Amino acid sequence: MKNILPILLLSAIAGCLIAISAVCWHSVGEIHYLKTFFPKQFSVEDAFYASKIEFVKIAILSFPLLLIIGISLYILRCFGKDSE
């Protein structure tokens, strides 16, 4: 049982990092899609506002995942101290 907890926590951390990376990649793809869909009308200011919206989306979706990562790292740290 003691050996499975670190593996589960590390898997949760890896899954959260993959999910955050996927959200970021999707956001970049959306901005690129807007740029190619509206090539003449899409100005630098529009790109700025689109990236601002995507940043807020990333922040909202990533906060719970970062919280899971932080809690997992804390538990791993406590788990490492107990085994010594």
C-alpha cells in the first residue's frame, strides 16, 4: 500500500500537467484559427483581446489542476519524511 501512493500521486501530477498543456495548445489553436478565418479584419488589437480571453480561460481551467498538483506534492513530501 505504501508503494502505490507515490505512484498514484505522480500519475495525478502528470495527468494535470498534460491537461494544462492541452488547454494551452487548444487556446493557441483558437487564436490561430481566428487569425486565418478573418485575415483582413483581425487586427493586432483583436489578437490582444483574443489572447486576453484565452488567458482567462486557461487560468480558470488550470487553477483546480494546479491545486491538485500542489496537494499531491505536499502529500509526497510528507510521505517521504515518514519513510525515513
